[in-house]
Amino acid sequence: MIDMSQIEAAAERIADQVVRTPTVPSPGLSTLLGVPVTVKLELLQRTGSFKARGAAAKLLSLSERERAAGVFAISGGNHGIAVAVMAAALDVKATVVMPRSASAYAVEQVEAAGASLRLTDGMDEAFGTVARLQEEGLTLVHPFDDPVVIAGQGTVGLEFAEDAGEVTDFVVSVGGGGLIAGVATALRELRPGARIWGVETGGAEAMSAALAAGGPVPVPLSSVVTTLSAPSVSRLTYDHVAALVDEVLVVPDRDAVQGTLDLARHAKVWTEPAAGCALAAARLVVERVGADARIGLVVCGGNTTVEDVMAWAERFGLR
């Protein structure tokens, strides 16, 4: 497991490559939930999500030989965008493997950054390319199973803890677990009395399944939230969550999309359902904790289109 010194080192290493995103009270969400809400706006991060942090941390840790040979990433969307953009910024050749279910926006962003794009029929097949690409001499920038990447994502928690006022309950989205592993490490050090809640969407429940089984297990994927759809978590992220996180909640895809619409209306920010699910989970946290709750939301990304969100809203019968 990583420690605070690794997160602090990552923060120093990546400072010139990423944005210290705003941490601000949200009057609109506070009114909506009936308790004070503070948001960490990672959708304003370079590449549109927190993933730029871990990608930058990993790329800056490479040897000259590794940089010259190039890197590759497996991604449902945001990690691929981040690796493609940050690799271009640092003059490293990148290959990104994504499932065909990834959004057209993500595909466009990866190609626009100049990365070599390979599409597969699903995430399982995408992860199945790892050995072959390593044999080609490329270095894997894993989306979550890497302590350097986790430390990079942990800088979200470092900044949140330093910049927020009183927060009793932090809510963090979970895919493969890299974000919540890093954030929880920082928060347990800097905000030891706070509760930390993870949130997954139904049909992308790799961490919940791991916690129930006592370790990582493969899970079937059916969520529309492809950026949270990891076929399993890793032992590394599982260990962090099992030790540091109070509970991982699961919300339906419908509620995640409603959360995106509510964030647009009440917080005035355009997010993807991977962030919308955190608002849905925050409602559950308030129901459990009560009026004394002070919510901190990691708004993890905004890489989705109006067309995609409207299509999901129509599918789920939402206004």
C-alpha cells in the first residue's frame, strides 16, 4: 500500500503538468441535499478528468529507455484520453486500447492527441492485449494497478483535504479503484475523522464483488458507465479500499444519469455519469448520516457529450 510521502512526492512531480482544480462550496447542491456540500471539480482538470494526474505521474517516472520505446494504456475512456494527451505533452509515443463501446468523444480525443488507437470487442479483450504489447517493448500505464498511478490520483485527496472546510463524508466514484485508493490514503492521514464512501454503478460492481469475496474476482459488465467498468479490481486497490474506506455503495445507471442532470441544473457543471453517480450516492449518505452530514464530492470528470446524456435520459425516462 502507498503512503502519504508517495502522494506528496507525486504532487511535486506533476505540479507543472496538471491543474490544482477548484474546491468550492456548492450552494445549489447544498439546497438540493439539505446539507452543506463541497465539490472538488476534477472535470476542470487537464484532459477533463482526474486521470491526467496518474498518467503524468507514471510518465514522469519512466527511464529514458522506457520513454524512447513508448507506452500503452487499456481504457474505457478517460484513462486513454489522459495517457494520449500527457504522452504527447511529454514527447512519449503512446498506444491506447479501448473497447468499441467507448464513447465517440473518447475515441476522437485519443486520435486527436496523436496516439495509436486499437479497438476491441470488450474490456476483457482489451486487457487481454497486455502481454502482447509488453512483448513489443511498450510500458504499460495501468489505469489502477500501479502504486505510482495511485499516488498521482491521491493528489486529488491531498488538495481536497487542504482546500475544503468542514467535511464529514467524502464520496468518491470507483471503477478499478485507483482514485479511491489514492484519495482514501490522503484523507485518512489529513482528515482522519471523516467517513469515506465509494460508489459504483449497477453492472460495474468490481469493488463490491471483491469486498464480498475477500479479494478481486472477475465481474460481468453491463453498465452504461463505461469509464467505471473494470472487469475486476486489483489486489492493490482492493487492499486500500478494504483497509481505508467505510463502505462502497452501488447505485443504478438511471440514478447516475439523473445525477448528471442534477449537477448541470443545481451545480452548473457538465459531468459524465461516473461523476453523477457520486451525487446519487450522496443522497444515500445523507439518509444514513442525517442532518449533521457535511458532504464532499469528487466530481471526477466531464468527458461526455450532450447527445450521449440526452440518449441515456430518454432511455431511462428522465427529464
